Amino acid sequence: MSKILNFSQHASDDEVQYLTTLLLYHMVESYGGQVQFSMQDVRQIRDNLTKKMVQIQLGDDVRLRIIDRLPELQ
């Protein structure tokens, strides 16, 4: 989970990792209890993470977004 950028001062990296797991669980449950992807999909996602990053926003809601990586972080 080193690709997570935590913009919240209210949560540790461990808490953000836990929330990410809960969000993933929520997403899978919301889409019928199953999400499938191939190893090719995994490779593509990993390649895309060189240009994108995951952002967690904490507030009244927890939001997970994929954003463009800042040029200095590429």
C-alpha cells in the first residue's frame, strides 16, 4: 500500500490501509459479491500507478480517488 497518499492528519498509515480494505470490501459487496480481474489487468494497473496514485480523503465520508501523480513524484 505504499502507493497511497494520505491527505488526512486524522489517520495513521495503518488506519488508511484498513479503511482501504473496508472500501474494497464495500465495493465488492455492492457489485454482487464478486470482482474478477486477470493477471494482465494487474500488470496494467501496476504500470498505471507510475502515472496515477490513490488518494484517500477522510471526513464525514471516506473517499477513495485515483488522481494523476504529480510530476515530481513520477
